[in-house]
Amino acid sequence: MGEKRSLHDVLEAFSRPCPVFDRSIIKSPEKAIKWNLQIDNNLSLHWQGSVVLVQIDPKPFAKGSIRSAHKYVDLTNPTQTFVAKFTLNSKKATREYFFNDVLMQTFCSKWADTYNKRNPPKKVAFLPSYVLELIERPDASGQPTVCAAEPYIEGDYQKHNSNFGFVNTSYGADNTESRNTPQAFSHFTYQLSGQELIVVDVQGVNDFYTDPQIHTKSGKGFGEGNLGNEGIQKFLTKHQCNPLCNYLKLERIGATKRQLLRGTLPAVTLEVDHVEGTMVANPAGDDDGQSLISPRPGVPRPPLTGKDAAKRNALRMSGGRSSQPVVGETDSQPSTPSQERKPAIQSQPETKPVATSSENGGSSSSSAKVESGSSSVSPDSASRIHKRTPSSETKKPERKWDLKSFKNVDNIRGKEAECIVGDEQNLYSGTPEGQIVVYDAAEKKMKWFFQPHKKTVKGLAVRGTSIYSGSLDGSLRESDLTLGASQVTPVNEAKDKSEINTIYLKDNMIFTGCGDKTIKVWDIRSFKCVQTLAAQTVSTSGHTKAVKAVCVMGKYCFSGSNDKQLLVWDLSTGSVVTNLQGHEGWVKTLHGAGSTLISGSHDETIRVWNWPTLQCVAELKARDRVEAVHLSSQALFSAAGDYVEVWDPEKKYEKVTALNLRMSVTCLYPQEKDLYCGVKSDQLRLWFCDYLDESPS
């Protein structure tokens, strides 16, 4: 009976339909040369090439600011999915670039083997990587298009550390050994190499890693991501030895040793002056956390007690004032011969509106402010500066905006804008041709323009009848707006040796972010540079590439740069206090408001920082590279690619809507519920939202 049943099953199997291959995966296969690397124990390299047929999905499943990732099938192994990684930088799309990447990842896999021999609780592995030369897909030079490839793995992708000091500690309370593994592995490579190199940029799914970076003490080899000894010290500065480091018997990296490391930038809470210290005069009575504070001349500041510190912070955050007179330091006050006086940043004697803007949209950017003395208030309250009610009166609650109701209500014909500022009567924009355009804010039309610069205007600031502008031609100018288009000429002018990428006006000082890696401070009364913020020696901290964004809060200056750093400078000493870590691309835009600092980057993220603790309280994923940010009283606006994204601060910065302008957005300027957007065309786009109580039900 059993034999009959077995025969019946065989006969039934023969009657089943033959298998059919899924032809969808071979719609457009292409030939490629697949290069595989083997490294033997003597570190000899053995490259082996083979011809394969591949089907690459034209649509990326992931895309960043540096590369795009596409799934593909190797028809010699159609059951497994692979990933092809293409660089978005045509200058890097060379054979050498991709072969070096595969070499580095394969070399890291040898380090993983060495690490695993120590029998750690969790073993690690680097994905096998290959080079694909798509011989039927020529690039612009006629050579085969080249990309990197590796197996595709499903799962939660995490970045554990970066090549510039970021160490992920956001794993919650469950700080298990597997969470400690990536950091301990980096530490392990540093010690076992005799402190000659370190493997960082550890990222991937679980303990399967990919896209690492190696720093060498000499700075040689392993591509331009090798930051040498500086990159090594950046990791060691942030790394905290964990139980797995102890298990592996690694040399402990303690606080004493970190203080000796080059470029050490510890996490800090910025100083907010004692409640009995004096502040710069503020006739408007508002304080958004950005007033520049100086101690009473000749009186040493007493040490803070816990109660004083709490009282000071509460006072500062609420915009309160000490009952004592507020007297700012003036130029007439004597300075001691033994101590060089830093330039005092004074409030203006008159109450004048001021707005600052830069192409990066940052604190200096399309974020307009109206300052009275050292205070900063929103543009919509500028008209009420002289009509303030006594503090005892109850303020009317601010009407809520319907952030979902933004609509494009007008396109104002004019010229392409790189930056925008405004006052109650006019809007002002800087153009790529070096012009400043004046728009009528009420009529929503261009009035006139003039040309103070030879190259792109990257930053503007308005105070009273003067407009200040900085340009890629290296010039900083003050122009008198009362003279009209035909007669306007620079009232004051200063020339820098490098391009000016952004400006920020604070009291009687203008801060410029420059192409020579510095921030310069200019006194607008003399138009002289009175301070330069930069690395003074190779062993001190500073920017290593052009500065693109500047913001001043209290006595501290924040600067963002193409070196992917966000540095915090103490203006009283001219030195770096710390750096705010997390961004993996150019830090292009900054904006400070109240107790919050916003930073936007080409890594397609926006970070929200608490002032003065400097804790990152939110990381927001943008649609594209972030070019501009502005935090208003009820919304955070960001420009990314063709979109302006609107985030709600009251809902933990939840994204409310994304406005599609169908054209690259260059700058932002919110004015109450009006939102002006500069785009890559000869017009300004005006968007408007309703109040919640006006929105249709």
C-alpha cells in the first residue's frame, strides 16, 4: 500500500505544471565586470574579475547627499538581492574611488576577524563588497560607469559613530553589550593597531556593518574621508569606555587623558550671567536669549550658588530683568594695562528696527529681526515698540495659525533672490549679480534696485535707513536707502581678502562668515575688523573649510561650515567652547530664537538645540539638502530642494505640511502669517495661512 501511495505521489508530481522563471527581473539586463577582493594574512591584495549580468532598479530605495542606493539582481545568483551604490558627485565617480572603498571595507573585515577571536559577546562582520563596472553604460567621458555593490540586508539601519566624532548614545536605558559593541570595536582597532589607525563610521543592520572609514595617524591612505590624527582624537574625545571595553582589556580612555587630546571639545552648558550682573541696555524690555552680557566694570562676578543659578536661568529664560540699573560698558571706561580689552558689543542709543538675512537662511539669514538696543522682537511687533502697554496689563493671547492652510497667493516679479530681509514698508533681496532689490511690502511689487557689489550678495541686514550687505566679492558695505536708486552709494565700505558667505548684525557689530575659514567681527561705527574667530594654531580648534552660517546668542557665536562642524565660540576669549555634533554634511543655515537654536545641513536633517544646555532635543528629516531655516513664534520653516516644509514646535516639531514650489528654494523671510520665498527665478513666491478660527470647518 505504501509503495502504491508513493507511486501515486510521483505520478501526481509529473502532472504538475513546469516552473516558470520570473521574467520581470530580466527586462533590461546589462553586462558588468564584477571585481572581488581577497586579502590574505600577509595583507597581499588579490583582485578577481568576472563578467555578470545584472538588473539594476533605476529608482533608488535610499538617497542621501553623497550617494544613492539601488537594489539589483545578479542573474548568476537571482535568489539574492544586492545593493548598487552610485556617487552623486561626478568628480568622485572614478574607478580609483570605488576600488579604494572596497579595499577599505575588505580591510575592515580583517579587523572584524581579529576582534572576533577575542570571543566578544556579540561578533561583528562587514558585508562583502564589490566593484561593478557597467560596461554597457558609459559615463560622460565614455568610460564604463562604476559603482560599489554589496548584499542587501533587511532590518533597522543604524549609524553608531561617524568619521568626525559623533558617537550614538541614543539607545535608551537598555544599554546592553550589543549596544556597546560598535564603540568597543572602534576602540579595539585603535589600541590593537598601536594607536596608528582607527575604524570609525560604523553603521549597518545589527552587527553587519558597511561603509566604514579608517583614520590613520599619518593621514595617508583610505581616501579623503581619512582625517588623520584629528579624526582619531575626535572619536576618543567623545568615546566613553563601556563594560565591553573592560572585557576586552582595552586601555581606559579617562577624563584626564581626554584633556590632553588635540581638539578636545567636551560637552558643556553655556554660561548665563549671574542675576546681579549687568546686561546691555534694552529699552524695549524684551529678551529673546540673545542679549550680549557684560559684568559691571571693575566688580568681579561672585560665584554662583545652586539657588542663584536656578534664579538666574529662570530670569534669563523668561526675559526678566534685575531691579538694578542696567549700564553697558562704553569705550570711555578704562581698561587695566595688564589685560587686553575685547571689543564691547554695545546696544544702540536709539530704538531702530533691524533685520538680518543671509543666503543660508540662518540666524543671520532670511530670519528678520527687529532690534531695539540689544533686544530682538519679531517683525510683526516692530510697529508696537513705541506703544507698549505696562507690564501689569494682561497681554491678549496670540491667535493660532492654521499651519495646514498655507497657499500660494502671489508671485512678485523682480530678480532672483539669494537672501531676503524687510521692514514695515519694504522688502530687500540680494541677487546673484551683486544687486539689492527694493520691493513695496504693501503693494507687493518691485520698486527699484541698485548695485553695490560685483558678485553675489550673500547676506543683508537693515537698520533704520541703512542697509548692510556682504558679498562673494569680499566686500562689506553700508548703503543709505533714503537716496533712491539713482543716487545710492556706499556710506561705508570694508574689503575682506576672502569671500563673505553670510552676515549677522548684532547691536553695533556685524559678524561675517568667510571663505577663509574664519568669522570676522566688524564695528559698524568705524567699519574696522575688531576680532577674528579662527584656529590660532594647528593644535587649537577652528573651522577647516568655509564658514556658511553665523548666529550670536548671549556672549557666544555659533558658526556652521562646509567642514560639517557647528562650533560655539566665546566672544570674550575668541576661542571655541565646544562643537555641536551630529551633522554629517555642510552646516548651511542657523537660526536662534529664545531658548532654541536651529541648524540645517546638506545631510538633509534639521537639528533643534536647547540654549544654554546645548542638548539636541529634536532631529528632523528633511526632503532634501537644507538651505534655510527660520523659527517664528508658531512655526519652524525650512527650505529643502523644491520644498518649504512647515513644522509645529508645539507638537515636538511634527511636520505639518510641505509646500511644493517646483523650483529650488534659496531663502525664506516670514512676516507674521506671510511667507516670502526666494527661488531660482526672477520672482518672490508669497505664501499665506489662515488663523485657526478663520479656517473653514
